Amino acid sequence: MAQVLEFKLPDLGEGLTEAEIVRWLVEIGDVVAVDQPVVEVETAKAMVEVPCPYGGVVTARFGEEGAELPVGAPLLTVAVGSVDGQGATGDPSADGARSVSGDGDGSGTSGNVLVGYGTGAPAARRRRVRPAPVAERGHATAGQPAPATAPRPAPVEASVPVAPVEASVPVAAKEPGLGAADPQGPVAVISPLVRKLARQHGLDLRKVVGTGRDGLILRTDVESAVRAAEENAAGAPPVTGPEPDTQAERIALRGVRGAVAEKLSRSRREIPDATCWVDADATELMAARAAMNAVGGSAAGPKVSVLALLARVCTAALARFPELNSTVDAEAREIVRLPGVHLGFAAQTERGLVVPVVRDAHARSTESIGAEIARLTEAARDGKLTPAQLTGGTFTLNNYGVFGVDGSTPIINHPEAAMLGVGRIVPKPWVHEGELAVRQVVQLSLTFDHRVCDGGTAGGFLRYVADCVEQPTVLLRAL
């Protein structure tokens, strides 16, 4: 007797609530092995291949490539076990395709799946009856009305593969309280967090116009509706924007771009930041780097990068000014100083800006930091960074000089307390030892959370960094 088991999008960790389907790795009718990757998804953190805990025949897939699914939404169904030709479960109270959560039959399944998943004891057997003919999903059979929700796929015989049509009902319709029992139908939102935000403000999502693809309701739509409701309640005229341009291109804020937008917006909302900057003569730093790379030639290993040197300078500066290696617990009204330095560095990739983290940078040498930066940068460009490699930073180094610009006012990487920005290093007129000379000059800028320290501490940190850039021997005191 074959069982059709439903595999849902698992919890991918790090608080992620949705993922975008990038590429299906299996087709309907394919035979999959236990723990075989079946789909590649993109989260706000990284690209992930999702393994299926069941072995059997794929009978249905949910969602096209490019679709975004919330955690817990069905991904695919797999026919597991032998086939006795008796058909599907006839009990309307029982789903023909069972969820992976705790429903494993112990045969052909795996417990080695992603966060929040595991397989348990088999469910009790249910009475089976011969099924009625199954029509295409979302449509009616001849002479019968169309079902309000897409039926789950029935078990299929291995000798006669059946390819069920993709579900035509949005995934949001499968969430509790928003199924076909609702006479007005489901409301499509980008994530469960949007629905929660609407509930908190007593907002009826049916009155919100979604600006996402196919009318999908985004978080910004809910926030705008809440603001409008508050203004109307206060007697203020509602703020209306310009008429929408039907020719304008709309690009959904999701994946990496959406995560960056949300994090930077949160930083601006919650952190009272300030920026200070200074020009520094980097001639001696560049000479020291050239000397380090000349020692031993190519046999000495990879070249020391400017970014690695600046990262080592940052760890020394944070040891002197630990206020900037901290975070703010707003709920407890406390500043939390962190014991170790996990140094993030901004890396531009084809997928957007990401910030990989060098763990325990304070305990590493310049060479070790450089090797880790190179490894993480390569993984970022290949889209292979894991969520763990993109989170947990305590301070960020942003080298925007690679874009050919001199200065910037960085936005702090929430929930950190500071970010050091580095401009391009270029020849400029400079007074050196009382004489006008052409020197290699760089602009350094520090954006810091004014709650953790005042300008004196921030200025001291930045001045120490500049001193190390101008006189690299200053670093010897920190070794």
C-alpha cells in the first residue's frame, strides 16, 4: 500500500520565515532517495539545497521557480512504499497526503532533515475506499462544482506515474483560518509576519491593496495602511501619493535585496547614529604591505590584502575602545559589551550586498584574517554562504574605496554599534615632515551608535585607526 507523504518547507534557521524557489532539482514522476536534495531555495541569507526526508516517487510539486513560500508551506508530495491498487484515503477528515512533521512511517524516511523536522511513529491506519475520479487541480469534474481549495494529491501506483497539476490556490490559502471556509477567499501576503502585524493593529487585510506581484500584500502596504488609519483617526487628511504609473517597472523587495532593505531601515529607525571622519596618510601602510608580500616570494603563501591589514587594525582598536564592540538591549535598557570580535566585512556580489563574518577575529593574525576573508569572499560570489556565516557580527568593516569613491556615511549593520568605512587610497598633495609632497591618502569614516558612547570615544577609536594607518609600527604595541 503506497502512502503519499507531504514534505513542507522546513524551518531554515536564523529566524527566516520564507524562501524563494530558485530551481527544482526533481520532476514529477522522478524517484528520489532519502535525504536527496529536491529543490534549491534562496532565503534572505543564502542559497540552500533542501533535502527530502522521504524516498519514493514525486507525485506533485508546489510552486513555480521564482515563487516565494512561507516556512511550513507544502513543497512536494512523495509516494512511499508498495502499491496495492486500492487508491487514496477516502476519509474526508484525513489528508491523503500527510505532513512530514511527526508522521513518518519509519520506512523510507529520514530524521536527518533541517531545523524543526524529525520523523515519528506512523499514524493509525484509516479506512480506505475507492476514490472518485480526480480532476485537474482547482477545476471541477464534469457536472460537479469546482472545489474551494486545491485537493491534496492521492497516492499513485509506481507502475503508472501520475503527474498532478500544480496547485492553483495560493499558499496563503493553506494557512490556518484562511482556507476555503472563508466565503471571501484567502488573502495573499508575503509572510506570516505581515499577517501578524495586521492583527496587532486591528487591520482588515481585505481592505489593503497589495503592491507586490499579483497583488501580494507586502509589509510596506500594511505599514502604510496603519499610518493612514492613524492619521484619519486623528482628523488629519490622508496622505496620498502620486497616481501609479502603469509603465513603471516594479521590482519586489525580497531575497537578499529585501533583507538588506529591512535591516537598513530598522537601523535607521532604532539607532541614533553619528559619523566622524578623518583623512590619513596611508603611504607607510602600503609600503609595509609591499614589504610583507615581498618576504619569501610566492612560497610565503597568499598576498596580504589591504583589507586584512585594516581588519587587524580594527581588532586592535576595539581592544582599546570596547564600547564600540557592543550592542544595545532596548528592552532591558542595557548596553551589552561583547567579549569577542566577530568582524563583518561588506562584500558586493551579483546577488547584492552581503556581510560575511570572520569569527574570533581578535584571536587571529593578519595572515589568518586575510585567508578567512578570501575564503568567505569566494563563497559569497558563488552564492554558497550559509546563514551562520552571515550573522553574529559585532563590528563591520566597509571598504567602499573599491568603487572608486573617497567617502561615505555608512549605515550601521543592526544590531551592532559601529561601522568603519574606508575610501579609496589615492595620491594627493600632503604636508609630510614640513614639506609638501605627494602621498597615498585615504579617508576613514566611523558611524557609531551614540547610545553606547560619546564623540570622545568614537574620535579616539578613529584617531587610533588613523595612527596605525600612518605608522604601522603602532600596531606592534597591540601584539
